Amino acid sequence: MAEAFRGLAADPAGRLQPSDGPRWDMVFDLASALLGGVILLLVTLSFRDYGITWDETWHLNYGRHVIHWFVSGFTDDEALWYRADYLYGGAFDGLGYLVRQISPLDRYETIHLFGALVGCLGLLGTWKLGRLLGGPAAGFLSLLLLVLTPVWWGHMFANPKDIPFAVGYVWSLYYLIRIFITVPSVPPREWVKASVTLGLAMSVRIAGLLTICYLVMLLGLWILWRARQERDARVIPRYILRFLPPLSLAAIGAWALMLVLWPWAQLAPLRRPLIVLARMSSFNLHERSMPFGDRRISSLSPPPDYLLRYFGFKLPELVIVLVIGALVVFIVRLVRLRRRAKADLRDLEVPVFEGLRGRAKRKARRKARRTLGRAAAEARELDLPLARERRLLAIWGFLAFTILFPVLYAIVKRSPLYDGLRHFLFLIPLFTVIAGVTFVTLTRMVARRTRALAWGLQVLVLAHSLRMVVAMVGLHPLQYVWFNAFIGELPGAYLRYSTDYYGASYKEAYESLRRHLWETERERFLAAPYVVSACMPEFVAKEYFSANFEWRKRSGSLPADFWLGYTRNNCYLKHEDAPELTRVERDGVLLNLARDLRDPEDRGVVPVTKPKPPKAPKVPKSKPRKTPIPRGTGDEGEDEVGEDTRGYQNEDDSEDDDREDDREDDDREEDEGAEIPDPTTPPVGWRKRGDKP
């Protein structure tokens, strides 16, 4: 083990890591390993508790279509047109489909476990980034703070798009910072690792292209800084030529990896990803009304403070306080560094060159300045504390930029926003890293003056951790509905902000109803199935329901026996006159309920089944032969093979129980209370289905 830690110390990118001494460094690394083991144990024990969310089925289907694109020899082109999912890379979905083929679990349990393990990779990346910037103690605290962030933990199990992208994002930034630390002598392996992580981020969401832009920006700023330090602009082209080959190879490798499981982009690998990047900033397929404080807003025109409020209400209080403290410390240290740099410039003495005049004198003075500037730059590099401080502040500025830029861009572009901060989960690991490193830095500073206060700060973190553990256990498995004390926790956010927007509480609502009926009317429970309706897609309901329950759409002609309703779109207010049977609550707040829609005299009564009269034999009739309608014309009806008017083929759910009915789009639009345009309609200028790509 000692050799392993010596290897870490020999890491060329680890020269910025502060240390609390070899013994304490080993203690914190062992604590991180122990915490990681506990996390894996909790994941394996609890992944079955999480409900199915609205997006999961679509991603299960898309993953199957992606793999079939390759298995069929590129003839099964469903992945090129499936809903709006073809606009996303299929890395997570395709790999999830392959995992489901070998898993003994059912498909939803498998994808929940697979997604949670991918989320654990994000925890590992957060630990490594925190350790890189603040040492083993900061790595441990960054990991702990992220684990105890309920919105992250709750989404890990049932978010097939935002969590995988967040994982790729944090790993990409980790390797970008490693490159920046080792520049100009970057080891080749760092370029390779950065290329892989950049490609993985883009293979889930094209927004990962930002990471390549970040890499170019980092190298460009370093080159400009170096030219200024050496007072010689001629070094700019020299460094550009030095970095251009590895940078180009890393970008090409990342782009190629992005395309591997993205069939639609493979047909135009340079143009189509950029089209999607431009389109996603104004993605308008999910227009809906949602609560926001004391008013309701549209997802297509969110107010400028939308993300600010949600980050302020969904992040733990300690993380928010530490991030604000980090901003103050950053500004103070930046001002001090600036003053020292100006003092160094004043100390430079340029020769007078009394024997020269005119142009020759000016040329000699410029040459002397370059020589002295280069010598001063080399001296500063040898001044390890100053060089380390300068590079650390540059990294902190870079992290601040990676947080602020996506948020400000969404505000300026008025990008559609909904479901809380779900689409910005990729920033949460960065917040916890900043908080963890800041806390460890402050503790070290305080410990130099009074160890009692340093121990007091550590007790504060322990108290925060215990409080968050209690809160997350109480919310299980609905941790993602948590709000902090700044809004009054979950009771303060109830009906004012989005809580159970993913419908994860329906699993518990159905199980509570089933237990209630089994305990109160067992004879009726065993006699005939109940009919249930709810604000949920039919394919999700069928995954929950057993043989004792049947699903009926809300628009069905026959009445249902029971109604399940969550709080989104006031679904729980439907059938208010019907009595409540069960409730799903957290912190005294209603999340879902079951209502009894039966007539009072029919409740608990075993239905009497009458014998059906014999049916008359059917006389076969000759039917005119149907002329097949070409796919993608836009005017076809639903024929006998199940092709609908939205341009994609429905398939039977017969292959390893992994084929869903794609015709549930209308149900989802109705169930979520939003009139959503057809997501498969291509934009102007795109080819229709049936045309050659």
C-alpha cells in the first residue's frame, strides 16, 4: 500500500496537492475507500426500491434500436428516427441494453442498478478532482458532500440521461485540469485519457462539446500568459505548433468515440452534431406550466432567477455557504497575487543604453526587456509557493467559469427549463468539490492559530452529515424531492416548486393500495381484478400492476375502481369527492394518493359473474387487399403491422420482455398534462423517413 501512495505522490499532476502529512493522507484515503465500499453496499441493497421515471422506457427502447442498428447490418434504421432520442448519443442506452441481455434481473431493475453504478463513477471522479486540488482530506470531503446531496443520490438510480452526462463532465474537467497542471510538458497518457472522457461526455449529450472548447481555452490562455511573462510575442506561434498535434488528436479521438453509439450522427459526422448543438439551446418539445414560487410559469420562458432559486433551494446549506466563502477567498488571494506581480515588475531594471540613439536604442531596450522578462518568469517558476499559488488560482477561476458559463448561457438564450435543476445536475459535483476544498483549506488556516476552532469546524461537518443521513433515510426512495431549510424544506416548497416531477412515487402508491386492499377486503381481492386509472403512462402502470389489477386510460368509457394521483399538474385533485384510501407522504407532505371511485354499496363486494351467451360462428368475409403506404410520407394511418402516423414502427414486446409499445406518446402527453408537439418531426431541411440519408 505504501508503494501505491508513493505512486500517487510521483504523479506529475499531483504537485499542487497540499498535504497533511503522510500519516493523515493515508488515513483520509482509507476513509474514502471505506466510504466508497459503504456506497456500493447501499446501492446493491436499495436499487430495487426506486420507481420507474417517465424517461426510462424511451431510453430502454432507444438503446435497443441503437444496438439493432449494428446487429442488422445498418438496415434496422429505427434509431435514426425514434422520437426525439435520435438527437442524443446512445452510449448509456446502448450499453444498458447489452447489460440487460446478460442480467438475471428484469429490465428496469437492471437499468436502475446499472445507472447507479455509473453514478458511482461520478462519485469517484469527484473524489479524484477534490484530491487533486486539495489533497486526500479534500477528496474525502468532496465525496462525502456529494453522497449526502439528495438530488444527486435520488437521480442516480432512475435518470438515464442527466446523471451519465454529469459523470462524463466531471471526469472531463478532471483530466483537463491535469493537462493544465502539467503544461507545457504534458505526458501523452494525459491526452489519451482526456480524449476518452471528452468523448464519453459527448456520447450522452452534445453539450459535452463544451469540454473541448474548455480545453482549447485553457491552452490558449496559458500561451498568452506565457508570452506576457516572457515579454515576447514570438513564443505564441511556437507553443501553438507544439500543442496543435496532441490537441487535434485528442479532439478527433473524442469526436470518433462520440459517434460510436450515435447512429443518426454517423450519417453526417461533422454537420449533424453541430445542428443538434444549435437546436438544443431552444428545445421546445416539452411546453408545460409549472409552479414557481407564488406563480406559475411556462417551461419555454423561465424567469432569469429560475436556476439560481433551484440551486439555492436544492443544494445542502453547508455546500452553499462554503461555495460563497470560496468566492470571497478567491477574490482576496487574487488581489494579493496581483499586487505581488506588480511589485516584481517594478523590480526589473532595464539598462539605459546611453551610447545608442533612435531606433537602435529602442530595439536594444526591447531585447533587454524580453531577456529580463524571461529570466523573471523562470525565477517565478522556481519560486514554488508563488508558482503553485498562481496555477491554483487559475484552476479556481476555470472551475468558476465552467459553472457560470452554462448557467448564464441558459439565462441569456432563454433556454427552456423544467423539472427543477435536473438538466444542470452536471454542475453539482463541481459545487461539492469547491465546498470540500474550501472547508479543508479554512480548517488548515484556522488550525495554525487555534486547534480548538479547527475541531469545532469538523464537528460542524459531522453534524451536517448526520442531519443529511437522517433526511435521506426518511425520504427513501424519493430523495430527489428534498429541499433545504432556506425554503422551509419540503413543506415550504410544497405546491410552490416542482417536487415529484418524475412520477417516482407511483410505485409506492400502487404498493400501498395493494396492501390496503389485501388487508381490508381479501375475499374481493382474490375474486376478480380491480380497474385502476392514474396520471401515468400505461406502459409504466403495467410494470407495477399484478394479476389483481387492470389498467384503464382516463379517457376510457368504463369507470375505474381506483384513481392514483400525484401532485404534478394538480392530478391529486381529480375525483375530490371520492374517499382517500392511502397516501404517499414525506415530511408530512402529500406526494401521491389513491382514491376509491366505486359506489359505496359495491366496495368490498365480490362481483357476480354471469355466464356469457354462446357466440354465433363467424363467417369469413373476403377483404380487399390493402395497398401498403410508404413510410415517412406523413399521411399514413395505422395499418395492420402497427405503423403509426409519427414515422416510427411499433414492435411487439416479445424479445426478452424488452420491447415496449411505442404508441404511448399520446398517453404521455395526456398524462403529463401538456400538449407536446410531435418530437419525431424533423426540422426544416432535414430528410424525411424513406429518403436516402
